[in-house]
Amino acid sequence: MSGNDEQERSVRAAIEGELRLLDPRVRALPDAVTELLDPEFTEFGASGRRYDRVSILAVTSADGEDAPAPVATGMSGTLLAPGLVHLTFTTERDGRRVRRNSIWRRTESRWRLYFHQGTPANSP
């Protein structure tokens, strides 16, 4: 397998995981969210709060499965090392734009979100 094939497959797997985490139907199910999060998961939210794998579940399930999904744009990724992908993208929901960075880590043949940060953005 070439390096480009590995990069494409790894980035695609991370993007698929990220899109699942943005889906309100997935976010409403704590077990589904936990499955996508690395045991060492950390997030610095757009609110400035710090979350771990347990505390983020209150946030992800708060909106319920009928909440509108944020619109994600400009999602791109880079393979930093084998089993480690960095994603960047922007989300918008209810007029609020947030620039986002995620690091996905492959462990036990599964891609999981290791780190996430959201930063409010007022301009394009």
C-alpha cells in the first residue's frame, strides 16, 4: 500500500467518524458517542470548558435526536503519523460559526476521537 493510499483511507475514516459525531441521532445515544471517543479523549469546547470522555456525554445528548445538525464545511485532514489524523473544519448552527480541530487516533483497529477544540469565529 502506498503512503497516499494510507493517508486517504485514514483521513476518510476520521471524517466519517467526525460526521457521525455531528449527527444528532448519534449524539443522543451515549453508547454510540462513547464508542467513537478515545479512552483518553479531551475537548476544549467553544464555551471554553474542558471535557473528558464522561463529561462530554451531557453535552452531546442535551439537544436530543431531533435537534438540527450543525452544517460542517471545509473539512480536510492530514495524516500526521500512522494511526494519527488531524482534521480541521468549520461548523455553523443558529448563526454561530465555530472553527474546529480534531485529532483522531487509531487503536485496536478502530478510529476514535482523541482531542477536539472549538473556537468561536465571527468572520469568514
